[in-house]
Amino acid sequence: MPGLGASFGRGAATNYQQDLANSDCVLFMGSNMAEAHPVGFRWPLKAQARGAKLIHVDPRFTRTSAMCDVFVPIRVGSDIAFLGGLINYVLTHERHFAEFVLAYTNAATIVEDEFRDTEDLGGVFSGYDPKGREYEPAKGGWGYQGSEAEGKARKGGTTAHPTGYRQRKAGGGSHGMHGYGLMGGASSHGQPRKNATDVPGGCHRDETLQHPKCAFQLLKKHYARYTPEAVAEVCGCAPEQVVRVAELLCQNSGRDRTGMIVYAVGWTQHTTGVQIIRAAGILQLLLGNVGRPGGGVMAMRGHASIQGSTDIPTLYDLLPGYLPQPAADKGHENLDEYVGHEGLPTGYWANTKKFVVSLMKAWYGEAATARNHYRWKWLPRIDRDYSQLPFFRDMAQGKVKGYFLLGQNPAGGGPNAGLHREGLRNLDWLVVMDWFLTDSANFWKDAPDGPPPQGVKTEVFFFPAAAAPEKEGSFTNTQRLLQWHDKALDPPGDCRSDAWLVYNLGKKLKALYRGSRKAKDQSLLHLTWDYEFDEPPHLPDGTPSLIAGEPDVSKVLQEINGHSLTETDPSTGKPKLLSGFAELKDDGTTACGCWIYSGVFPAYGRNRARDRERTDNPVEPDWGWAWPHNRRVMYNRCSADPDGKPWSERKKLLWWDEQQHKWVGPDQPDFPPDTPPHYRPPPDATGMDAIGGAAPFIMKPDGLGWLFAPGPAKDGPFPTHYEPVESPVGNLFYPRQPDSPTTRYFEGPLNRIAHRPTPEYPVVACTFRLTEHYLSGPMSRFNSWLNELQPEMFVELSPELAADRGIEHGGWLVVRSPRGAIEARAMVTRRLRPLRVQGQTVHQIGIPFHWGYAGETVGAVANDLTSLVADPNVSMHEGKVFVCQVTAGRLDGPAPRRPTEPFAPWPTRAAVPDTPRAAQPEGHLT
Amino acid sequence: MPPHDTQTGRPPVGPQVMAEGRGLGFPAAGGAPALSDRTAETVPGYYDVPMLKPPVWKDLISWYFFLGGVSAGAYVTSRLAERYGGPKFRPLATVGTCVAAAAAVPCAPLLIADLGDPKRFHHMLRVFKPESPMNLGAWVLTAYHGAGAAALAREWLRRGKADDEQKNQGFVRNAADGLLVAVADVGGIPLALLLASYTGVLLTGGATPAWCKNAWLPALFSASAVSSGASAVSLAAEALGRVGVDTAADVARGPLHIVQSVAHLAEVITLVGYLSSVRRAVPAAWGTLVAAAGAEVLRRLPAGRRLRPWLDIGSAALSLFGAYHLRSTVVNAGHDSANDPQSRL
Amino acid sequence: MFGLPLLPNRRPPQPYSRQTEQKGSRLRGATLTKSVCPYCAVGCGMNVYTKGGTLIDIEGNPDSPINEGTLCPKGANSFQLAVNPHRQKFALHRKPFADRWERVPLDWALNRVAERVKEARDEGFRQKNEKGVVLNHVTTIGTLGGATLDNEENYLIKKLFSAGLGVVSVENQARI
Amino acid sequence: MIPLAVLTDIAAELPNAFPPRRTPVPDADADEVMGFFTDATLCIGCKACEVACKQWNQLPADGLEFTGYSYDNTKHLGATTWRHVAFKEKITPDFGKWLMVSDVCKHCAAAPCQQSCPTGSIVYNEFGSVYVQPDICNGCGYCVVACPFGVIDRSMIDGHAHKCTLCFDRQTEGMEPACAKSCPTDSIQFGPIKQLRERARERVERLHEQGRADAYLYGADSVGDYGPLHSFFLLEDHPHEYNLPVAPPQPLRNQAPRYAAGLAVGAALAAVAAFVFGRAARAAP
């Protein structure tokens, strides 16, 4: 989430879900929370019952809209324009929280003279390289003014004296790697050390906010053209609606009130997703809604542990804890160089080396020493984008031999799913671990667009997976909360946890490579890989577990938490576990698998993810464990004014207690606990010493929230409205620059893009999630209780469009995009409406993405229509908007799909054991 | 203030298109397939989902209602014929009792076959719960079977004997005969009347508009039971008379005809009353009216001695058909009105 | 009787069956395990009930401050996710160009996969690029999946495939 | 003709059914009577109640029919569907309303299904709810026609009538019903019915203060022939929009006149018969 990272410092939801109940106004945008996160929606409704206003801005009238006080329909992909309109309203009417903005954001910071805005350059910022389709921030002057040694290359390392505020020279071309920058401070691969915003004190500031190059004035200028009228023209709404939403937000912000913005993949799945989220960050900074109860930006994530899978990334370009994966050409050859490039001298990233060294010790154990640079060289280097999207393109071209699918279903869920299936067909072998024979497991057999099985060469292994209650482990939920789930029973048959597969595969491979002296095999042979149970595991009912070879995952979490290599735990004699990342060392005396999770397992027998204590404390600090350091509201220093006093009694969370000389309040301070509010760092301070007592954003080198972001977003310091890659209209604001200038394309015969508005594809499509189903269906379309609730694939469209195309409600229609065509039942509903955009009528349709060809219910794959394009920051595709044509009727071609599984009304009709007949379930009907 | 504020602030796009649009909240533009029709919003209601559940009863229930009515009617007619008509009508009483028994025999099996779980038929008698017409009916039917059995037993005991022979058979036999008569008449006749009318009350306990709280139905079913019962007796007497059995058909014809006519009249009056009280006329019910009128007309046609019995048989059959048609029509009307999405309470 | 004498609010003793008298919950005597919903990222706490080694009920954990015992339809359905006739319980193998699955022993499948990984890795491992810069990576193998897995599983995947084997394309659906 | 096994089954089950134990239960207006309050203004149409109900009671899924009724593919309550979320879209160019509410058995204070039940299978239980004893029901189907809300139905699978039990089994352990427990937004609330009514009235007042003047309670006071229902609703539109009756009848009330009419006609006709046969006996030799 570099969008949040760029603004605040960490790429994660700022507050916790229950905090929505404390909000006075909630703006849902890019989120259909009532449908996608129904239980989370409990909390805004509690706020509404108190009188809070709920606002939904969305292309479709959804179950969320039905509950909100205000609904504004906008065109898909016009979010930045709308948010820009809100920012413009706040600025032109001077409704921003002036004290907050001045003290806690970089509004007063003055940007380099060379910087040019999109207003000056017709839609691009300075520093744009049209050939490489990327920005060079150093050339563009995105840095702060006030460096003592402008442009001087730094030696690297955390000990280097902070010198420059200016952009350093770019260290080579961007790979457009994804993922990183999530933490906001350290730079991403695309720009190793390009963003020399790494020093807090000393940068030029204009406390009057009048300097034409100060961030505040630049912001004002950038959004000057986003007037309600212009925004309405782009979004297809009315100017009054923009004003209404802006007014509600303004009225509910300030000392006494707070508002929250909630988003989900409706924002992220765009080529401008990072910038949409950035815009929300800017708006909340202006309104003073960050780090305060009921404020912030709430990212609603889609999967049980999607936050966890970026924290401990199964991502190609990240190491655990948002450290970049070393790259071949980024000056990452050795460890010190890496730290020099990726660390920051000031702020929390000054500790980068501690994190890396401890990680290497966790992975390579005793083989990693200071002399061999902790085996830094063993880590694989990346030299281009290896994310899912381009990797499947490689696969389709036959460049990949083998692939593992662990609980993921790209044959139905991948963008441009047809290309994904083509990729699977060109593998030598594929391993699928899942509960059911999913679309991806059965791609060689059931895919309607594929050759007969005799024509598919892929060798496929299917491993049956254990269900969540059949294994233990921790999930990290959308509010960064680690929650442990205990194992309730053994999985049936040969079903095993994914941990079992990986652990035992590792053991087998180690055995296969045993004795090898080749350099390439040493990393594997020396990998620490011992997670055996100390005692045979038992189930909660006291019976022994019958599964052999299962790893003890609490040992894995202990390794993630970290331990000392010099001290032992007196009670167990094992290495002492660390109580938090503050204990990490850069001298090889600590090992830690993921620094941000350090503190989750502070002592043997004390797994804090397993904490299930309720207290009177409203933030519930003893329920689970939230990174970082169990802080539930990040940047909560903002909840007090610069003097350390709460802004208001109603919205107090953290304040400075002069007597105790520390920050107190219900939440853990996201701030040095004893740094007083009036502390001002000396000019040459480094690390956390360089963060002043009124600088709440400690992951930022200057400790401030970034209105102007010199980094790490690769597509500009200010969010700018660009049309989606595929749009039926041009860019009203910047006619010469329709799409985002840094979008990456992977065009080919299987992945055609309609770059310009074309009458061939006049309709805008948006994919969406239903409450009753989950993703591409592996976890819902095999479940009859869910299938009966939404039994068939459909497409939502307006009565106007339906009438125009002769489509009947409940009848069939065909949707064609440049990538493919699908058929579905028509759901004609006034919840969708045509919009007037720039003088023309734009029709929008909504397509649920839950169906595929495997399961109890089958239907067209929505992702057969989506394209494979990527945003420059995180390689996010644009699943939420593309153009298409809609016609009545059905597709010619193969016979209708049949379910691969028969309808099973009951999960089981077996009697519940050890239970009298009078207590058996009533519904077995026996 | 409306709870949702969409404030488009501009005129709707293409209002003429919208008017023709089909979708949720749009009336279908005529003659559309089923699914499109489901969106009709011309009446307040929930798509085309009926508010009520249709009865789960099969056609068997109509047969039960019909046969129960015939049995009760035949029973009452024959018992009263003997009691008040004396020895002259004894053969008729015998025939009538047998008809009543024959019609009663299938009743219980028909009821049981209509149960969702027939092997639990005896649960009907688990409680005595007269506030449930069906429970009351189950008890009435059971008791009625007992009374009928008593009547049959009596017929069997005095088979082939003349009246005066029977009078002096000793105390035990006389006492038994008296007891059987008491059970059969004092118990049986009220039970038969209850059997004939409870089915009507049973249907009025249904929530469907065609049945709900309809005071005409029990009276209608009673009248129909007597008319069909008398007709059944007449039919059996005439038919058996044709094959040489002494059924006193000739002497019974007069009184039976009056009973039939009066009962038909009562049936027609109550049926018209019923039809006027249901919200929508039940066209099929006119069939019963026609059948009743036809039966009366048929019987009154001038005919010779040879033809007379055949006309009577025809008339009785028409009347019986009318009675079955009535039950079937009323039951179906309940189904239809429950299935009708327009019938809203 | 006949619906008349009954006052609407009066309720006489009711004709219970023996079974109704003994009516009880199947949770009596069950083992309770605390769990978390495997669907979306809200992170609802769950109570998992087992009895005699079988799963008998899953419902929301009322203690959880996040969901306070509530669940959405998917969460409420998670019993059916585990107890499901469509669930595969044995390892399957599909040979190249074959038209059906074959049931195989778990250990055989694991050994075979390990061999195939070694084969592909040995063939595809690149120590340096053309310019002589260290790569130490494999780009002919990849993994996908993780957002629905546990943190510990993600850690093991990243550790084995990336740090151990040098596989670069370790991916999942998480993006922003 | 009848298999022996059926007879032995019947014999084995006899002690369960005969004789019934008369168990005292609270009166309909007693304090301990429990019920549901379903608030349509809080319903997000997630259908958690439907699935939670099916899960707890292990009810079968009913099939796969795409209805086109907005997001409602359940259509109605039934023998194996004890909660049903209704959806109605009422959207005009400048006004948007998507009605959603979770329908359920009303657990009437004076329940026609209970009254109609000839076997005593349907009883009021000790929590004041209306309960079908599945081991007693013989599937006569009378309750199906008696219910004016269209709630109860007979299952094709076992031939017995089923409907919401208000989680009788859970209540015996002091647990709230599965649907109310699962409801993410507390649209479904469970508790002592008197307390629920108070809470509901406060909620309506609050909504009126917030400008939602259409909010009203359905079934908290009398509706049609019914006194307060033990499962009542807060609605914002006409009951018919949610497929609820405006005037549900109590057809089983006041049967006496109907019996009287039937018997009177029968008796009159019998009198006619007696008269004509008597006259005939006297008339001719």
C-alpha cells in the first residue's frame, strides 16, 4: 500500500475497524463494505445510530449505498477527480485544520525549484522519461529545498551524516517492481535512494504557507482546476453532490470531530490505485483526520491474511518487514551497500541494518557471520518484474517449468484469466494444493477454451489441503491484527496444511541435495529448517494428533518474532525471545524473521497473537497483537496537539503526561514513549533522535505527513486524474495525457488493449464482489448453502442500456472486451444508471467475478475480460475498469457448461456423535 | 427527509427509454416471458411470490370429503328411514347402511394416504383437541366408524328375519339389539352430521381467501352430504332393485325424492352464498349447480315404469358427481387462491 | 374448545413428546476451540466445536471485539467448507496428456515433486548475469498463493523458495 | 401389505408419543417469553441469518434457481428455509431505496398452526415459542393452510412440517438463536419479548428524530386478527412490499357458529327426512 505509505509512512490501515464506531462521518469509496465486509460494517452502522453521516461514492448502488445517508454515483475510474474536487473544496474554502496541517504535515516544506507540476507540463510532472515511461525524481526536482550538499552522493549506511534534502541521482532504470515503498520512507527498487527526503531538520520551510514552492501552495495550484463543475463533468455526477460530500466531511472534521475514509479494491485495482489512496491520505491530512479516534484511512483488505502476506511477503520483490528484495543492478551487491541505499539516516528506517542482519541470522543460522556479510549473496536477486502478471506471460511463452499454486486460483481469478490458463497449459508440471478440484486444478480437463486433455502436457499434482480449523497458525487481518487460530481437529485422509507441504518438501529437497558442494546449493543446505514438535502434539480434546510430519508452527512464529543468540531464557534454556524490534542488533547477536512482527512472541508460552482477553480499554490491546508493537491507531501522536494536549476531550487518545514524563492514553504510543512534545532535534541528529517531539510520522525521515510526496510513489508527488487504460472518454483535464504516464503494458495477441475510446467498446465495465461468494469461487462455489443464495453468473446493467440492446431482465447477454467474451444472465436494475460525462452518455455494467467452470455452480469467468496491465508501483492490474460491448443473446460455440460437482444439499447427514437424538440437528430430516 | 439522498440534480437520461426499460421495478411491456413478468410492480406485492403456502393436500382429500359426505348422508337417510319409516323401509335401511359403510371404508385410508408420514396416522388420536377441526374430525371419523359398525352388526344379526321374528328372541338378544340401535342412531346420527359438516369447518380454518372463516362452507358441505347420501341410497336401491333384490325402491322413491330435492335446494342456496362471499368467483362451482339442477330435472321427466328407475339412477349419479365436483372445486379454489400472488391478506 | 373459550394469552400445559422433554443442544459435552474466519480480512473470531473427533459446529466468538459473535454468510458457512462431500481427501496425479486423475500415495507425490523441483532448479539456476553481476536465482519455477494462508506458512514459503532455492517469483494475490 | 418393519417402528415410537406429557409453559404475555425483533433499517441483506440457520440446524440447501428478484434467490420461507431475506429495489432517478429485511416465523402469541395441529405436534414451548415436534408430526398439512404468513411448510423429504424453532435446542442452553447471533449489524435481535418491544419503540422514535418518518413497527402491537407477535419487525414501507400481510386472519377463531351452521342445515335436512319417511309410513298400507 504505497499509497498510504507515501502519505503516512506505513502501508497499512491506520486505525482499527471498531474505531469506525467513533467516527462522525465515514466516506466509503472504492469499497462496498456492507457486501464485501459485512461484519466490519457493523461498526459504521453503530456510528450512524449515534448520528454520524455515512457517504457512499460508487459506480453502482449497492447494499452499502442502501445503508448510507448520501449516495453519489460516479463513473468507474474517476475517483481521483472526485477526491481532487474534495481537496479543492477544502483548500478554496480554507476548511482545512490549519494547526494540524502546519504542525504535522509537510505543507510548509519548500520543494526544489526545478519541480514542475502537471499544470505546467500538460499532464506530466517534471522528470518524465517518455521512452522508459517512468519518472526520474532527481531530474524532476521532486526533493526538498534546503540541503547543505545538494546532489552529493551519499556513502550509505545509517551512520552517514544526513546531508541532502535533494534528490540524489537515480541509480539506474526502474524495474517497476511492486510491493515496496509500502513503508513510505525507504525507497523502492524503482528509485534506489532517489528520494533524498531522508533528513528532517534543516529543510526550508515557510510557516506562513505562502511560498509558491511550498507543498501547500503547490497542492493548491495542482488541484485548482478540480472545481465541482469540472469534477462533475468527469465523474458524471452533479456539482452539488461534490459540494455536499465535501461539506459533510468538513463539518465533521476538526478538533472535536473526525471522519474516516474506507476503501478496498475498488480503489486499488486501478493503474492509478496508489494515487487514489494518496489522494485520500492528502484529504485526511488536510482535515486533520489522521492518528485520531474515528479518523484515518481504513483499508479493507480482501483475504484472511492478505495484510500478513505482504508483511511476511510471498511477493517477489520484498523481504519480510517491507525490506526490498536485493536487485541485481541497484547497488545491492553487498549488505552495507544495500543498507546504505535502502535505509534512511533519520526516522525509524535508520535501523535498517538491524532488520536485515537479524533476518539473515534467522534464515542461515550459524552459516551467516559478519565476515561473510551474513551470507547476503545467497539471497536471489531480481533483475526485472517477476510478479504474477508478467510471470504468467512468460509461462504462456513456455519459459517456466514448474509452478506451485497454494490456495490460489489464477485460472479463474487472474486478470485476463485466459492468458493464465494458457500459462498453466505450457508448464511441465504444476502443484496445486486446495480443498476442492478448483478451476486451476482441473484446467486441463474442464476449461472451455482449452484443447482436450490429450493436448495438454502439464503434469499436475493435487495435494488435498487442511481446512482452517484443522491447522493452527496466525492470520493478520485488515487492521494489522495478528490472531492465532487453534487447531480443533485433524484433517481427514491425506489432507495436510500448506505448512506441512512446504516443510516436508524442504526436508526432501535438503535430502536430495545432501553432500552437494556446489555454491548454488549452499543456501538450501544451510537454511535453518527445524520446526519439529518437542512433544507429540495433542488435539484440544486431549487425544493425540494422528498427522505425522506436521511442523510446529508456533516455532515458526517464534523465529519470526526473533530471539537473542547470546542470551538464554532461564526457564527453558532456549534462546531468549525478543520483546520487540527495539532489541534487534546489527552485530549478528539477534535473529528475527520479520522485524515488524517482533514482540508477538515475547516469551515461551506467551503467544500474543493468541491473546484473547477483553478489557475496559476501548482499543482492546489484549485481543490479538497488532504490528507495530501492538499499536492500534498508527501515528496516534496526532491525537494530541503540538503541545501534547488532546485536541478535544471527545477525541482524546494519547497525550503527554508531564509528571510521568511520557505519552499516556489507552493506546500504545506510536512514538518514542518519552520524547516530550517540545523536543527539537539538533541539526545533525540521526535515527529517532532526528524526529522532533511534534513530528508524528516516525517512519518518515522528516516525521511529517506528506501532502507533497517526493517518494516513494513512482507516478508522481501529487495524485492526478488520468483516465483508466481503457475508457470511453478522453481526459478532460489533460487531453494530451489520457492514461497514467507510467502504466506498464504487456500487450500481445492474448492481451489486447483498447487504448482510445472506440465505438466498438462503448460500455464501461466494473467487476465486483457479492456477499454470498468469495473470489473466483474455490471457497464458495463448492458450498450449497452459498450457491443457493447466488446460483448463477449475471451481469448488472441499467434499464436504459437493456432497452437499447433489447436485453430482457433474466435473459441472456454477451459481454465482449478486447480480451474475450462471456455470456451471463441479465440483471436489469436501476441500481445502475447511465451517466452524462463530457456531454455524452456513458453506460456502466457490473460483473461479479465469482464464477468459473469448476464447482457446484458454474458460469462465465469475469476475468476472461480483464486485461493484464500494471501500475508502476505494485504491478496492480486494472480489474475494476475496462471497456466492453454488450449485446443480447448467448455465445455461439461450446455447449453450456455443466457443474463439475453434483449439488449436495447437506454437508453431512451423519448423526452427531455422543449426542442423544433429542439434541441432533433438526435439519437432517431423517 | 428521505433516508437516502442521491441528488442527481439533473434530469434523468433518456426518460422515454427509461419508460420502456425492463428491470426490477419496471412493469414488463406485455407478453414477456416469465422472468420478466416477475418484475411487475403494478400492484404492491413481492414479485410473483404468493404470500401463502399452497395446501400440500393431494386430490385424495377431495375424495375423502366426498365419500365422507356420501357416507354420512346415506347413514342419516337410512337410519331415519328405518326409525321413522318403520318396517316398510327396512330393506331401504339395510341398503343405505351398507352404502354408508361402503363409502366410509375408504375414508381412513384416503386420509392416511394424504399424510406426509402415513405410518404416524395414529398420532391423530394422540390428543383430544377439538379446537383443531382436523383432530375433532379424526375422533368423529373414528367414533362414526364405531357407530357404523354397530348399525352393520345389527343388520347382520337380523339378516333374513322378519320384524316380528326379531321381536321375541329373549332378553339378551333384545338388549343387544336395543343397544346397537341406540349406538347407531343416538350416537351415529349426530356423528354423521358432524362428519358431514366438520370438513367444511376444517377448510374454513385455512388462511386462503377461498376458505378463510367462510360460514357457508360447513352448511354447504352438510347439504351436499345429505343430497349425495340420499342420492347414493337411491342409486343403490334402484340398481339393486333391477337385479331382483328387495330394496323397497318403489315405496322409498317418494320420500327419497323429497329429501334429495330439499337437500339440493339447500345445497344450491349455500353454494350461491359461498360463491358470493369469496373474493373471486370460482367458475368451476357452477358445475355443481348445474349438476344439482340437472338431477332434479332428470328425476322429474315424465317416464314409464321401466324407464323410471333409470332416470332415478341417472339423477342420483348426476347428484353424486355434483357433490364430488363441489369438494374438488372448493379444494382447488383454495390451492389457486394460495398460489395467486395477487391474493394478499 | 373450538377456539372460543381459550383466552389468547393463556397457554395450558402442552403435549410434549419424550424427545421434546429432553430437548438439548448438541454442544453439550463438545470441545471448544478458538479460531479465526478464513474468508475475508475482517478477522472474525470463531468458536469451533468438535465432538468425538468430528466437527459439529462453527459460530462466531462472542468475546471477539471485532465481530462480537456475529458472522457473515460465508463465515457462517465455514462448517461446510470443512465438512463437504466435494472435498478431496487424497493426493491426485495427472500424467501429461492423460485425461483423468489418479489417486497416488501422499509420500510418492511429495517425492516426485521434490525431484521435479530439483531437476528444474538445477537446469534453470543462474548464478550471474551477462555483466557478471550476482543473480543466484531461478526463474523457471514459481509459487503463487499466500493471502489465504497463515503467516507462518507464508514465512516458510518465502524462506524455502526464496532464501533456500533461489526462486524469484514467489507471489500471491496481495498487491497494494 | 404393510411391512413388518413399519409396524415395529410404530411400536417402538409409541412410548415417545403416547401418552403425551402435559408440560406447563408460560403464558403468551409472560415475562420469560422470548422473541425476535428484526429491524429492516439495519439489514444489509447479507443473508448471514439464512446460512447460520442452515448451519446450526443442518438444513439442506434447496436448489439453484436464479429468480431475478433483485438479490433474493430464496424467494420465501419453507420447510427447510427458516430465515429469508427479502429484497426490493425502489429506485428512481433521484431517490434510492433498497428494501431488505429478514423474514422469519412470527411465533404468534395465538398461533393458528398450533391450534390447527391435530396431533399436538405443534406446541408452545417453555420459552414461549411455537415449536413443531418433528417426532410427532405426521404431515397432515393442516398447519400449512392455517398460517396466514405463509411460513410453515411440509418437507418433501421427510413428509413432516418444519419451521423456525427459535433455536429451541440452543435456548435450552441459554444460547441465542443462530440467526440473531450471526447478524452482523444486529438487525436481528433476540431477547425477552417485552424488552424487545421497548427497545424497538425507542428505535422508532430515534429514527423519527433522524428524519426517517416512514419507520414503524409491524407486529409489536396487534396486526389483523393478531395480538402482538413474538417476532416483530421494524419496517419502512408497506408490508406487502416485504410479502407480509396487512390483515392476517385468525381463521380458526370462532368456529362454533360455523359448526352450528353446518349442523343446523344437516339437522334440518334430517328432520325433513324423518318427516317424509314418517309420513310415508303412515300414509300407505
